Amino acid sequence: MPCTVQVKVKDPSTHLEIILAPEKVYIIRNHLGKTIKIGVFTSPKTGQKFRALLPNSYKCD
């Protein structure tokens, strides 16, 4: 189920900042043990999927 809370991310294919809701959110740990949230988005202009870093306070509803 995709999230409904929108965030501002930079689209790597068009290099513009857009406001989108992520399709899927992954929570991973880096090599230092810090928790990182990554969202999977689809570009509205090109249709390509891309990943972007989400803030730690992001909640998926």
C-alpha cells in the first residue's frame, strides 16, 4: 500500500524538486548502526523509478 504523506524530493532525471508520496518505504541500518529511511518514487514526467532519502521523522500512513 503506497503512503499518502507527501515530501519534497529532487527528481534525478529532470533535476527538479517535486512533491510526491513514496510508493514504498524501506528502513535500513548503515555500517555505523544508524537507521535510514529510503523511499521509492516514480517520476511523473519520465515514469522512471528512483530512490530518495527520507527524514527520520517521516511516518507512512
